[in-house]
Amino acid sequence: MAIDLAVVPVAGRGTRLLPLTKSQPKEMLPVGRKPVVQYVVEELVRCGISRILFITGPGKTAIENHFDIDMELIQLLREKGQEELLAELAFEREDVEYFYTRQRRQLGLGHAVLCAEPVVGRQPFVVALGDSIIGLNAQSTVVRLMIEQFQARRAAAVVAFEEVPIEDVVHYGIAKPRDSSSEVFELDDLIEKPEVHEAPSTLAVAARYVFGPAIFDHLRRTPPGKGGEIQLTDAIRSLIAEGGKVLGVRLPPEERRFDIGNFESYFRAFVEFALADPQIGKQLRSHLTQLLH
Ligand code: UTP
């Protein structure tokens, strides 16, 4: 059976982006012309997903509003003769069904995924973090490859990884691969934020996952870790420890992860997307060149 369901957790507080995120979801921050979460949805649709379950929380209704069909706005644009702007709303008509459930307490990413269980049941599903874009303009099809590998190799989970500089391993979950030379590899373990000298590789978890339903059993048994949060990484480790086959898929260099969770990578992402804008990119480039001289 094809996997067509994705869970998109968007309930986090986004404290690293304060004050920007005090009253607006970080998943709605603009990167170039679109909010982050729209790129995530467009990427998922391109990879064959047709049902999206958002795990939302306090202050996140802007996300629900964004994916509604806004007939009033469409009418207004028609009346004002601004038909050309209707193309900007085409995403509203993607062939997707949206579902929403709430994480009533922000107890971490693992807990957010566990909140999906009553809706997901016992079917396999994708998890895509709502604050990360994969590839410039979300052109990545890695999720499609991950789904294929999940099915072909009867895996319990597939996790996307990105090569990071060695000094950055301290910020991420890092893969301990059985054979790291290939694009797809089996995981021996996953080490959360290792010291540089302890890192088993420089492959960092990159915001996309495919899971079988067993992950829920492991999440339920996962005790809260750092900051009282239930970590998804801990549940994946437990899955591996019990003999579950967990695969890693390496992102190709042209499908980098843009993490909108902190100011440095958010600013970088915005500038890169703005420079790639077909209408404004060229002028922006010459403006920036002037500024830099
Ligand atoms: P982060 O790990 O960046 O956590 O979330 P956060 O709480 O949003 O941000 P900080 O650390 O306070 O700055 C990664 C993704 O998981 C979701 C977030 O909304 C984000 O899309 N998330 C995180 C939840 O849905 N629930 C949580 O309890 C935590």
C-alpha cells in the first residue's frame, strides 16, 4: 500500500526565535515569497503525500487559515482586476486533505509525534518537521526515495541525514552507520548531540522520517529526557536496540536542509531564497554586492 500520509509537527514554541515568534508561528515565517510550512507541504505533495496531519498548539491558527480556501479573497482579486495574483493562491487547491490535532502540552518532538497516534493508527507514515525546508525552493524528492526504501527493505524506520561540518555535530542527532559510504545505509545507533571527539560520523538528522506504527510503542515507553521533553531520537534508538531495521538516507548536496529554527540559519535561508527569486533576485544581488563593497 502506498504511503500517502504525513504528520507535520508545528506545535513548538520557537523560543530561539523570540521576539519574532511571540505571537506568530515560526512555521509561518517568510522565506522569500512563501511561509516555511507552505514549502514543506509542496515538497510532500511532490513526493506523493495526499493527507497531511498537522500537530498544532497554542497560537498556531495562522497555519490552518493559510491552507483554507479563501473565497472572499479570490472574489476581491477578481473584482479589482488582479487576476494575475490568483496564481499565488494555487497552492490552496493542491490535491491534499488536511487534518489537525493539538499537542496540548509542548513536551517535545517525540510527544508531538505520539499525539498523531489516535488519527494515524497502525499505518506507516512520514514525519516532516514544519520548520525545515529541504532543497532550494523545496525541490527535494528525498521523501519519495525514503518511502521506496522503507517498503522495499521492510524497514521499521527511515531517517534523512545531512553531512555537517565536524564542529557542528554537537547540535544534532548524529548517525552511527553500519556502512556510511552509500547513499542509503543501515543505522547501528543514533547519538544525540555528541562531543566532537565522540561523534561516530558527521551525518546529522535532517527533519524527514518514515515510520512504521511500532514507533508509537517506543515513544510511549520513552521517558522525558533533556528539558523534560520526550525525544524522537530516543524512541528511534529504542527501536534499533530491539532489533528494528532503521535506515538512513543521505541528502544529496543540492537538497540541503534549511533550518528555520534559529536566527543564523533563518537569515541565511531567506537571503538564499531571495537571491534565487526569478523577479527580484538579480536586483537584490547587485544591491548586496554594492553593500558589501
Ligand atoms: P524544535 O526542536 O525546533 O523545538 O522543533 P521548538 O520548541 O519549536 O523550538 P525552540 O527550541 O523553543 O526554539 C522542531 C519542530 O517540531 C515541532 C516544532 O513546531 C517544529 O516544527 N515541535 C517541537 C512540536 O510540534 N512540539 C514540541 O513540543 C516541540
